[in-house]
Amino acid sequence: MKLLWVKADFLHPTDRGAQIRTLETLKRLHKRHEIHYIALNNGNSEGVARSSEYCSRAYPIDHYVPEKNTIAFAGQLLKGLVSPLPVAVSRYQSEKMRRPRSRSPRQPAAPSAPSRRRLCSLPPKAWKP
């Protein structure tokens, strides 16, 4: 099975409990499945280099997220006063993450699944995916 995992950062260095749990989950899934991992890269070369431990393919998206004790973070807090989104969400927004990646010419398009409307028009015995 192919899985797409989207996260705000890469898992190395693992220094928090949630990262350790996610890393172990992905390592176990990676043994039997193809994992594609998309994450924001905040200049962390170790995270991208070690991503092969838990995924088949990594897609780093360059995005700067300032540390909480910096002036840049203070600017984000001020911007958050007029933004409809909380700062905890808006600081991880990335235009590059929103744009769909173009398919490489070597990569065939995935077969499309039957639409819900088409499934409903079929007899119940044909509903199997």
C-alpha cells in the first residue's frame, strides 16, 4: 500500500515524545508499505538525510519557521492580532506546500478509483474496491 504522510517537520533529531512515537510508527509501516513523506524543511539537513529510515521518498519543502525567542516570532505574534488564523497555525503555512507537485514524466498517473456516483449505480455485488 502507498501512504502519504504530511507533517510540519522532519523527525530527526528526535527530541520530543510525539516525534519518537511518530518515528516508530513510520518505521514499522515502512517495513511493509511504501511511505511518501512531505514536510517543511527549516534548514535541518539531518532530518532530510535520515528520512530513508522511515520513508521510501521524502519531499522537503523549504520553509523558515522562526524560534519562539526571536524578533521574527514577535512579528508573527503581531501579525496574529489581525489574522483570522491562530499563530500556531499561520506560522506553518507554506505556499509551496499548497501547490500540487507536477508529476515527473516517468511517473504514471495513478489509476482513478470509481466515483461514488458510479458505485451507487452499480449492483451491490460490484461495490468491492
